Amino acid sequence: MAALDYLRAHDLHAEPMPGGRLYVWPSENITDEARVWIKSHKADLLRELSPANSDRQRSWRVIVGGKAMTMVSRDRLLSPEEALEAARSRWTDARIKG
């Protein structure tokens, strides 16, 4: 919870939004320094805000042409639908293994 602790110490709150976005409020408490920190720690904040039972993951098993491989998202957690979309943007016959 280190990233969220930083926000709390600066009287800020955060909430994950669709598409890997992050909503931080109140805006009047976001200083230039805090804005830079938030941008550089966005992935950590999203990870800490993600519920434990979420279906979002950073890595997914992908089946292409009968071969299994691991697809990794570097910048955010992906839902099964987002993972399938990302995989099919590379390999049209890709399937996600649950």
C-alpha cells in the first residue's frame, strides 16, 4: 500500500477507471510535484486499487496455432476481454487460456 499511502499523506484519493485510467481527487490538492509522482507511479496505484478477486491480470496464457505462450502487459492490468483483444491484434487466431 505504499503508493496509496503517499496519496493519503497528501490528502488525495484515487479510483481506477475503465481503460487503465486513474482518477485522483480533489484536484486542488494535486501539486505539480504530486502530478509527476502520480504519473510515474500509476501502475503501482492501479495495482493497489485493484480488488483481490478481480479478473484483471498483468500476464495471460495465449494459445496461437496450438502453441501456448505468455503475453505480458507492461503498463497495466488487463481484463480477459482486453487480453484477448491485445492478443488478436498480434495473432488473429489467438485464444486466451483461463
